[in-house]
Amino acid sequence: MQDVVITGIGLRTPMGHTLDQVREVFRSGRPVVRSFEGPGGRVRAGARMDDDFTVGFTRADVALFDTVALIALVASDDLIADSGLALDALDRERIGVFLGTGQGALHAKDEAFTALALRDRMSGYAVLRGLDNGATNQVSIRHGLRGACETTVQACSSSNIAMGNAMRAIRHGYLDVAIAGGTDAPFTEGNLRAWEAMRVLAMSDPANPERACRPFSKDRSGLVLGEGAVLYTFESAAHARARGARVYARVAGYATSSDARHISIPDARGQAACLTACLADAGLETRDVGYINCHGTATPVGDPVEVASIRQAFGSRADLTPASATKSLHGHLLGAAGAVELLACIVALNDGLIAPTANLEVPDAACDLDFVPIHARTGVKVDATLSTSFAFGGTNACIALVRG
């Protein structure tokens, strides 16, 4: 089996567009959650980007691409450059694309059905623009990548599963290289109203929106949505060595599991099974793990279950293993959450910097692990990390990274 390494990063997130910008957010511990005014004057908290992603695309492109595809395409261009991939010199049949998205082409669907309701009209592009696999396929088309092209739509675990599938495809010799990650853009009025109706969004003070997301805190009130795309170049170690590529980390292990219990109530046993299986796949013991990036959505139900799952999987090592929930900094990117949170693991491995759980000022007695509150922890030697994603539907996914 082939070792798999990460040799490139391309991103468009509320924290910035480069790893240096993201690292600074992690170092400062200052959330990028802000207030914004939607249709009808309703003010909400969210982690949004101000970019015009139509720049550089033709009118025909914009008519065909949903926002999730536009974000992913821009990130993919940066990824190719960061990876140093000379695509014309490589076998494109051996390069694949694996992306996750939680809600897919929401903007296209919202606009299409609004036009139908208001004007009794439907665009001829509505079906193609509304495909949830559109981002994955457009990245493949843009760069002429003819290997496996897969989209994972598995709620908040989507990008971790997509990246895990990419790792396995390379590990078992089906591919040499894969673009892997996630993209989501949930800020449409209809979708925001749906999340509000579910009553899982954080209550926000418009004067202090950066405090809205408070994972593992006694006064937590729910999640804050975010948007963006983070893509990685996964590559066999042999292929990377042959072309002299820089290595950010080695993808050591991956596992997924299902709670098989409830569509919205998580189960500690199912989550713990996923953690344990990921460690086994990576050949790691609990004592090897120097950082866990938690799913940590700041929901009243979800956070204590996650703590219980870590205790089940790590036993006595649970209290000794630093962990944090970076959604407090960048919001919940839904299907792209695992991809953006893997950045925290890469920074921990390469910079000895553990991103904090922002706003954790009043710890919950039921959430009593070392959650690195408020301030980043620096000067820490981290050799292995875990990043977890736990989704509606009870789908769990975990990825282990180690030093490259």
C-alpha cells in the first residue's frame, strides 16, 4: 500500500485565502464571525466572504456555475499553483477529484424556484446549475483530470469522507494524485430560514457577533454558519518524492461509522467507534495523538456527546490530550467543515500551534476536557492529530494526520 501525503492547499474561507492568513486567525484567537443584514432587514451572525467570485469567469460560466462551484474552482486554481503540479507532464488518467458538500447548489435552486414562483419562468440552465456534483465535475473539467470524480453529500461529514475516499484510492494504487476537500455556500434566505426554524443556530448579540459560537461553554446556544472551500492535493509519497514536492503532512488514517440511531441526536458509542477505527487504521495509539480538532458545533445536545465519545475512545488519555473546536473562529462550513478544520491540524503539526476554542469563558462541567480555551497554545510538539466530523443522520468520519 502507498503512503499518502498532502502536497498542496487551495482555499477560500472567511479567515482568508492563504494558509498564512488562516494561521494568524488561529494564533490570534479572534473569530471572523460578523453580523450581516439579509433580505427584509433581518440581522444574523455568520462567517461570510465578501469576494465576488464571478470575477475571471465569463457570463456563460456564471450562468452555469452555482456559488459552491465558483468557490471551488477559484480554490482549485490556487491549489494547482501551491502544489507545483505540472499537469501537462503527468498522467491525468491517474488524477482524481473528491469533494464533499453538505447542501450543494443551494443558490441555483433558490434562484430557480424564486423565478418560478414570481414570474412563472424557469431557466434552461436550472437543472445543470443545480447539480450537487457540479463543483466536483467542474474542477475535473477545468483542469482536465480524468481519474475518479466523486461527490460526497453526507451532511457535515461530507468533506472528511471525500478526503478519506481520496486517501484510500491512492493508498490502494488506483490513483497517483487527487484533489480532495469540500465546498459549501449556505447563505440563501430560504436556507437560513430553514436553519432558524430548526432552532439550532446560536442566539447572537448584534453588537458582539464574534461571541455567538461558544463550543463546550455552559452558556452555548447553537452553531453559526460559515461558507467557503478548502481543497488539498493528496498524493502518493513515492509520486511526491519523484517530483520533489513539498509535504505538509502524511494522511495516516481514516474511518467512518454510522450511529444507526437517530437523524439528529448523536450517539457517543458510534462516534467513539469511529475514533478508535481511525487510530487503528493509522497505526496510532492514543498516547501518540497531540491534538484533536473536535466537531464542536456548540449545540446543547451535541457537545457533551462528543466529550463522552472521546472519553470512551481515549480512556485515561482523554484528559491529557489537547483539543479544540475551531468552529468558534470560522463558523460551521457544513460539508466543508472537515476540510477547513484539517487546516488546524496541519498548523499544529508544522508550527506547534494549537488553535483555541474561542469564547470558552464559562466551561460546562459536562465538557471537561483540555479544550485550549480563548488563547492559542504555542511551542507544542505535535506528531499526530485527529480531525472529527459528526453529521446529521449519525454519519461519523475521522482523519488522522502525522508529520510528513
